[in-house]
Amino acid sequence: MDFKTEEDRIKIENVLRVAYQFVPSVVKKILEREGFEVEEQGEGLELSYRVKGADDISAVFCLRNLFLEIATRDRDEEPLEFDEELSNFSFFMFKTAKVMETKLKLFVAILKNGPDMTPEEMKKIVPEGTRIRVAKFDKSKIGNMHDYMARMQN
């Protein structure tokens, strides 16, 4: 990751350090409360949850983009820039809750309604401008998802 300034790097790391103390457990608890089986994988920014829904639908919720969306002005803009409004603790809590809520609301809807949701259906669930990466895999063609992901990274 590239940072706009050294100060941005330090501030982003500090926010991530704080967010990491509670965001993963809140995300996991919400998914379990929705009735999903949740398996933790990885750690730090690479932490993700393998989530099994109904009808043999499973998905992976990666926390990397969620963390970066909390700590930066724009998670996709390089170099990364710290969101200065986070200096206000109330704003930090508001933004963290809002980002988690919108990401999880859509993720849960996809797991409950099936992977064939259209972008129009997704827009009805979350506010305009919400960013989430959704990839659909045909298990019969790729086999084990973990093996597939390992092949994709090599």
C-alpha cells in the first residue's frame, strides 16, 4: 500500500489498530445472529470469514476493504489518505457502524436470496455509492474454493 504522507500511514495504522479490536467480532456476531455458520480465516488486514448460508451457498467476507473504507478518504485511491474527520471519535464510531451496516446488509441479502441478485435489487438494499465486490463461482467447475483461491494467488 502506498500512503500520501508518512503522517497518513501512521494515522491509518492507528485507526486500523483500534478498529481491529472490535470490528471483526461485531461482524462475526452479526453473521452468526443471522443464522450462518462462520469460519475465521487469516489475520490482520487479511482476516476473512467463510460464511455458509442456506441451499449450500457459501461466501467469503473479506475485512480488508471494510477496514480501509473506515480509515481512509477513499479506499481505492492511491496513495491512501487518512480521513481527517476520524479525529473526532463520534465520527469514527458513526463511520465504522455505517460501513459495517451497509456491507453486511448486502452480504446477508445475497446469502439469503441467492447469488443471482441483480444490481437493481442490490441498489434497493443499500445506499447509492456503496461499493462491494461480488464474485460468483461455479463450484462444479473450480472444485474446492480454497484450492481455487490458492491457484489464483500464485
